[in-house]
Amino acid sequence: MMKNLPELLAPAGSIDALCAALAAGADAVYVGLGAFNARAAAQPVSLSDFSRACALAHRNGARVYVTENVYLREHELDGALSLAGAALAAGANALIVADAGFARLVRRQFPEAELHLSTQAGVMSAAGARLAARELGVERATCARELSLGELAELCNEGVPIEAFCHGAICICYSGACAFSALRRGRSANRGDCTQPCRLAYSLEDGEGHPVARVAGDRLLCPRDYCSIDHLEELVHAGVSALKIEGRMKNPDYVYNVVRTYREALDALCCDKGFEGDAEELGVQLGRSFNRGFTDAYLRGESGAELMSFERAINQGVRVGTVVERGYHEVVVALDRAVAAGDTLEIRTILPADAAPDVPARWPLVPCEVDGAPAERIRVRCKRRVAPGSPVYLTASAAVRAEADAAVAKVRAGLDATSEVPMTDATACDAPVRPNASERGGCAMPPAISVIVSSLAMARRLLDDERVVAVCVRATQLPEEPDVAWPLSSMTVILDEPCRIADEERTRKLCRQAASVVCRNLGAIELAREEGAAFEVAAPVSATNSETVRWLVGLGARRVWLPDELTAKEACDAMAAAPAGACGVQVYGVPQLMVCEHCLLTAEGPCDGDHGQCARRRAKRFLVEADGDRLSVHVDPYGRARIFDERPLDRLSDVSTLCAAGVGALMIDADLLGKDAALRVLYRLASAADSADSVALA
């Protein structure tokens, strides 16, 4: 018999979804309360309902976790802490957090509270897990979706309980590292308010504007949904503590169907029955709920075109048959799988041979009005012209809805009979307690200026410029010129956003070689400290408030760079309460929108895996939006793709305000600017900083 099965953790975006999860056999559920969870559009659950739901869950042997997993602004810390106290008092078993400063506040205010670290925090390796457990006191870390089975096993061996996703939607960008929606749409993914730009249509073009994508479809950033049903036994043996189902925006019938499917599979493993013969059928059962097609690519260590859903970003259902005959306003479908009256079917058109060239492919949704078993033929009304051979998919199952509705009603009856549970004295609080902000009195010195360069020539030019305190180069740039002797002992190296097991040796080496490094992952911070390197910190380690800045400075960071998505006011609010001069702000440069393990250039054709020698990488590539905006695409020597905004972020007009708030350093990202443009911006920045300093002295 297989022992130590992982906890099956289900989403609960509503009370009915919570009831569905309990009915289907979830071991735990995660719920958002108030404004501080990463699903801004979800209908909030009231504290009264939440209290009764906790009591019901506990009677059913399930645990309840509350998500407060956004990066908090300075003015939100007290409210988030009060909400944490109310959630714990109402019966929450744990809090899921991403913001390090907030985690430390919770730990001080509620020392007995159980904390889980969100995947937004970017734990990808043992180094990151060690740091989070030791410094933040988290009892569990949710790791990145991009990890392979081998990486998960190594991570679990560290001793920190690891939660891994097992099913649901995938963000193509590393979680916590996406600024696309924030910078181009004004709504932050790290605040739970993502506009989902990865689900939109794009073209991929070369420098002359010629299309280069060769795939069928234009959803070039849209991944399929994560599905681990074929790898559950391997995940169990890897030692994961919990398997997490994504989907707090999904309907109760989705939650019910997905949870019961994984429950069935895990129970079969527990009884040593195995489910090899049923694995395909379990996959079909999962397909009867919303999905964009399924992928296990990350678990297999792959991230190419097989990961993607290029044709569509909407529900794709599960294939149930094929059109074999066309009649007047109806078709005959030969079934491979059972359907029922009330199901919704989708016919994926194969156009007739005599169709005009400009006739688009269509996917008409049609009602199924009869029950049908495998190998039977049924007639389905369809007014659109489709040809025999067109595949037929089930996109909404009447049976799943009916079973879920009945299960939810049964559990809901128990909830409605439950009285609200009074708050317990152990966790209730009257008012949050936060340490006083440090005395500032402004910066005694004008802010330092740092510049990110893209070439050795620019580096040498700026190393001799007395206006520039730090010349920086991205770690991904160094392998592009292997024969060039970069003067790293005089430079700052900006480390990669991901810090996976395969990245650790390279990261340690750079920590030893460079004058200093900029860490962009919790794991990189741990490695830099172990190597005794001078280090700074930047997003995706997101410091959006003074508590997080103070923590990072306490770890030894000599500078904390605030994220680009903060407004000037939000940055000033954080700096006003942070240690004097600790914060830096980028004031000019083309901002990075996202970083993906998936290489967008695989849309041009198969990848041979030799990223360092890939000719496509060295050619100009642009992701083009529907309105014509061209977003530069850069793929590094390790196959990771980065997408940059069309135009620079220019905050030079905010320099005086930032200086008045006590900014310690200002950054120019000249990576995509060119030397002449960079020098012009440097002159403008130095002049603005000098003017601000003169005003302060006066």
C-alpha cells in the first residue's frame, strides 16, 4: 500500500465551490477574502459565511486556507494584517502569502499562525525553499509550475514541505514575474487583476515586418492547461506534500469534477490498485470540464510548442466523435464516447473542398438532444455547412452539472444548518501592531546612478564616467560574447529571474566573480549570501512596501530596487517608511513585460535544443499586437524568452519627487537603447538629480 499521499488542495472561489470541493473529497480548500487575494474579480466570501464554511470543512476532515497573496502597498499593510487576524479567528488553518514583509508582520502578530508561501514568490530550488523556511517561517512553499518531476524530487528532499500544482490554467510567464498587464493595461497580475494578455492574438514578425510563425493559430502566448493525471504516482514518490488544483474563478461543477477525478486516482494509488488501465478514462473525465487542452510538458522537462494552445484560448472540451454525414440543417455523428441529452457539442469544421478561400474555419456550438453510446450514430442539428470528417467535441456535460448540483445541494444543507462560529481569543486581535518606521531626515548624499549596458564598449565607457556609481550587465548577456573578457570585478551582474537547480552553479560563479550581483529570486539571495557576495535585490523579488525592504536590508542587501509597476507615489510611500537610502528606482529604459521558460520562436518550427547556437535568436523578432504595437522578443542562451515593451518607461520627470522621498539610487536600463541614446539619458538624469539635490540643500 502506498503511504503518505499528498494533500489534495482545491480552489474555492465561492461558498458553492467550497461545498463542491468537500463533496468531491478535497483534503483542503483555499479561499480568498477581501481585497488582498490574487483573484480581484472573484466574488468575495463574507466573514460570516466563511466562519460557517470553516466549521463545515473541519467537520468533514478538511482544512481551510486563506489567500492573501498579492504584493501589498504601504497603506495596505494594516488592513491586510487585520484581515489575517479575522480569518484566523474565524477558523482558517493557514494563510497563503507572497509578500515577504507581510509574512513577517503576520509571524510577529500571530506567532502560532501557519504560513504557506505562494507560487508568486518564485520558489524553484532548494536554496529558495531554505531561505523562505528559515527567514519567513513558512511551513510550506508552493513551487513554480515550470519544474520537472526530477526538480520536484530534489526540491522535496530539502525537508521543506512542497506544494505543487497538479491541474489547471498556466500563466506562460513565471509566476510573480509578469508586468505585461500592469505596464500596458494598468492592471497588475501581481495584484490579482490581470487582463490576461497571454490569451490574446498576436503575430510573430521579423525586423522587416514579415510574418515568421508557422503554427496553425495566433494565440502565441497561450499555453494549454496543466494536467498531471498520468504522473500522480511519480509526484507521490517525489514527496510533494500537497497537490494543488488551480481554479478560484471556476464554477462549482468544474471544481467538483476535477477534484473527484484526482481523488479517485489518489485513492487507487493508496490502495495499491494503480489506475494505468483507467488513466485515459480519467483524462476524458477531466476533459468534460473547461480546459484549453491538456499538457504535461513541464513535468517531462519540456517547454516547446507542445505546451501551447495556438489555435484558441477558450474551452476545448473532449473529443467524442466525428461527423460522417451531412443533411439539411443537421449532421450525423459517429460517437467514440458517450454523450447525453443536454450536452453541448462543438463541431470543428473541416471546410468542404469547394469552399471559397476566404471562408473562415468555424466551430459551431450545437445542442445534443439525445443520449448516445460509443459506436452509435446520432443526429445533431447544425445549420452551418461542415464536411464529413469534422471532429466533434463535448464542451459542456449535462451529467457533470447535474451530479455537481446534487452534491453541492447536499453539502450546502449542512452549511445552512451551521451557526456562525464565534471568534476565538487565541487569534482575534483588536488592532495590528507594526514597528515604527525608522527616522529618516532625508538622504545626506544625492542618489547613486546605475546603468545597465549591453556591450563591453559601453561598459568601458561608463566605468570611467564619474557620474555612474555602478555599471551593470545582465547575466544572460555574458554567454553571448564568450571570448570577451568582461571586467566583472568592477561591475554588477544582474542575475536571471529564474533560479532553478540547473542555474545554481552558474549563479554561484557569478557571485564570486562580480563586484556585486542583483538577485531576482529568493534562491539567488540565498546563494549570494552563502558565497559572501555583495548583493542588491530587484523584482521579481517584489518589494512594494517598507516591511519587505527592511527585511531584505536585514538579510544584507545593500540596495532594494522597487518594481516598475509602482507609481511614483507608491514608491515614495514605501521609501518614506523604509531605511534611509535603501531603495532604488529605475527611471528610464524599455521595461521587460514577462519572462517565459517557453521559447516563442518554436512557433517558427521545431527546436533542436541547442539554444546557444540558435540562429533565430540572433535575428530580430517582434510580437505584434492587434493594434500594431511591436513588442521586442529576446531569447537567451538557455532558451528562455523575454518580451519587452514597445517604448521606454520614462520617469525622469519624477526624479525630484523621488529624491525628496529619499531614493538611494536611480537606474537607467540602456540594454535596448544604444550607446548614444544612453549617454543622452544619462546627461538628463544627472542634471535632474543635481537640480533636486540643490533644491534639497537650499
